[in-house]
Amino acid sequence: MRAIRLHTFGPAENLVLEEVPDPAPGPGQARIAVHAAGVHLLDTALREGHRGPLPELPSLPTVPGREVAGVVDALGDGVDPLWLGRRVVAHLGPVPGGYAELAVTAAERLHDIPQNVDFAAAVAMIGTGRTALGIAQFTELGPDSVVVVPAAAGGIGTLLVQYARNAGAVVIGLAGGARKTAHVRAQGADLAVDYTGPDWPAKVRAHLGGRPATVVYDGVGGKVAREAVGLLGPDGRHLVFGWSAEGVGHGRGHLVEGLSESVLGSAMLQKAGGLRALELRALDEAAQGRLRPAVTRFPLAEAAAAHRALQNRGTIGKVVLEP
């Protein structure tokens, strides 16, 4: 099979397409003929040699990637034969191997893909979708809510804009540049603001007419997040789930001191009843059309270009590789 392998930690150019032996499923495992593989910001940090929230770096050489969707084409001992030939999606967990034409994982990680959801959307929901729902469960939104979403054109940001809009909240989406703000408006945001422009907080305040924000969903950190937090009222909530402005490898839990600040990590999973519960809910939200992930697609062979585009903020939504 063809796979993207990393032999040395470093720049995106270190990701190379190679022919490697087909993996065989062991007991309790299934093999997936991959149609879509998710690319995560954490993948770029691991490639550079930063372990981020993981306990250790992968052993080299490695095939990166932890989110795959495709068709089950082989089964190990002890796996229900009914899985064979089914359209499935899985988060591979701590074991990488997604950037490939074939991937092996424990059968217990498999989810059927709903009929009206394509492979790329399923990959987006199994990782990014479950995270967005994990974040959103910490807020009770309604017509009195004013939600600010930095990085609103990203994979998580797109879904949080939709989620807040579905709840009846006023939604302010922040993004960099005209192409991304147009995407944010298309997701239903009441106002899409280019945070690279001058004095963007004043534009938000003028739009709100003095009404304060009640929630900031912050996966960015840095200057943009500090300015967003300044829009919160006295009872506002600042939920931190990332710090992409500093890079995943930076290793700091949060960058902004805000009002009612919550730094979300494993707590979001415990509250939801575990990863699988969030994954099932995310796939159902997509199947019902309530959440619609945005996807930027790259061929498998262009994994290096995908990494560069993601790190340079040149993508919209979830980045997906297609063999």
C-alpha cells in the first residue's frame, strides 16, 4: 500500500509518500480501506518533535494520522463478520497510522457512517465534531446569549458557529481575511469580522449596540483572544480549549486571564460520558443536518502541502487527505 511516512522530526517536507507492506488485522481488529484521513494541528506538532498533550512522541519511522473513514476490507479473529464491507469511521486513539491506503484499529472503535454522510464529513465529525460538542456542553445557550467564536472558519469554529446559531444565540465569528469571513457568514453568524483589520472589537461593539458578549469559545489564545475576552460582560464565560496562536508544541494550558475562565481538557469527555458517546452524538448531528462540517481536501500524496496550509492558516474547516 501507499502511506505517508515520517523518518525524521522536522519540517513538512519530511513527510514522504512510500510503498509499505499492507497491515494485517490482529485479534479483535479490523482493517479499513481508507477513503479519507483527518489532519489535525497536533499532527503538525508531532511531526516537528513536540508531543503536545500526548505522553510521548511516536517511534520513527511512523505513519501519522489518527482519524480515518473508509470500508472494512479485512477482519482479525474474534470480530463480528458483519463488519466486513461496511462504511465506517474510527478515531485510532494513541496509535497513529491514518495517512495511508489501509489502516488497522480495534473493532470496538468502529462506527457505522450514516447513509447521508460522506467519508470526509465522517472523519471531521469523529474528531473535530466530538471536540466541538464536548466544548459546547459547558454552556447553556439561548436567545439571551451572545457568543464570540475566534478562528470561526476552522474545523471546530465552523461547528461552534452552527451550534450556537441553532440554539438561538447571537453569534459573532472572527476569522482572518475576506474568504474566511464569507465562510463564517455562510454558517449563519450574525456578524463575521476580520480580526486582522484595525480595531475589530469596535465593530463588534457597534453591531451589538452596547450588549456584552456572554461566551467566548477560545481555541486561539494570544492577542485575538485577549481582545475577545474584553467583549465579555460581568457574568461572561471564557472557555479555553486550545492556543493555536502559540502553536500546539508551546505547551501552555491557556494564555488569557478572563472572567469565569474554564480550561477544558479531559473534563469535557468525562462530563459527556466518554469519547464514544461524543462520537455517536457528533455523527448523529451530521446525519440530521444540524451540524455540517466544512472540509479542505488534499490528495494523500500532498500531505506535506496539507500540513503547511494548516499551519499557515490557509485552510477552511477540517483538513482531510484522500488516498
